[in-house]
Amino acid sequence: MRQIVLDTETTGLDPQQGHRIIEIGCVEIQNRRLTGNHFQVYLNPEREIDEAAIEVHGLTADFLSDKPRFQQIEQEFIDFVNGAELIIHNAPFDVGFLDSELDQTKSKNLKLAQFCTVLDTLVFAREKHPGQRNSLDALCKRYEVDNTQRTLHGALLDAEILADVYLTMTSGQSSLSLKEEPAEAAIENRKQRHLDPNRPRIPVLSASPEELKHHQARLEDIDKQSAEGCLWLQLEAEA
């Protein structure tokens, strides 16, 4: 079975509001083993990027200004994922953005479902661990997958981490078979990962004196109104 673990980074949360994809990252799994083949590209969205999104991935409009548009890499991307099962965490988000990008080009590629099937690891994890946190970071902690290099989100880096999580999460039972698979298959070919060194550094903004003053006043107000006092102030006093 050929599987592609996929992740995207975007300018915002909703393609219906004109938000675009700015990075696609994919890694290939063949017969439950990482092949080393991958697809990664930064994209020029031709629009501004929400500040909240920049805080997540650190990609700015200036950094992306000389990158290709989606239609320029569309066929290369389709060729890479064609016929595979896509493994995506929170698949409706990424598929919705990819379908939106495909819809805006002049090609006949209208929907990702024309070329691939999709496995949503978030749905899978919720079924496997009901009532627990199932974010990618939470799954890394649960399955002891190293994500210490993940100071910022990056599509290729997150796809590589998700591949490790998926292989580990399914190492005891693949598909609907009850046949046990060796744990080594889930961790083979792991490597230390680093974000692209050419990515722009994320800005760090410190609180102003006025903001710190309002923050302190708010804590003191909570301290007065709460029967048990303000925990934050108690911790500061103990430090």
C-alpha cells in the first residue's frame, strides 16, 4: 500500500474567506515503511497572512513573495499523491484548502477525491483514545515520538512527525487485521529533524509597561474576589 502523510500551512482558517495555502509537505510510506521520498513547497498566496497564523508557522508574506503560485506546482503535486491513501490530521481542514486551490485553477483537477482516499488520524485517534487530548503534540507525548525540534509548525516537519505517530499508533494492528506487526517497522528510518533554516524567525513581542500594569491590576482584582485568592500571585510569591 502506498500512503502519503500530508500537512499544509495556510494564511488563515477559512478558504471561503479567501485564505490560501502557503506550504505543502508530504512524506511517502510504502508497505508501512518510510521511503525517503517527499514533496515540499512554499507558495505565494498573493494576499496578507493573519497575524495569528504567523505566530503558528512563522511564514511571512515577504518570505513567500518570490515563491511559486499553486497553479505552477499543481500537476507536480497531483502526480506525487495520485493513487495514494492520504494520511492527514484533521483532514477536513487540509482537504478543504486543497480543494479550494484546485477549484481556482483552470485545470480539470477539481477535487482531491479524484486522485486519493483519505484517512483522518484525528478521527482515528479519538476512536482509539476517547475523552483524551488527541492533538499531534498530545499524540507525540502518548506514543513517545520525538517532536523536540518542533518550535514552530512546518508542513514537512509536521508530516514527518505525523508519519511516526501513525506508524506507532497502528503498529499493533494495521487495517482490520489482528496480525501483530513488529514495533521496529514503526520506528525504522527515523531521523533528527530541523525546520528549514531559511524560514524567517518568528518575532517576539514583550508586554509594554502599561500592559503589565493592567495585568497586575487584573490579578489583584481576581485575588480580592476569589475566596482562595489568585493562584498566579501565590506562585509568584513562592518563586
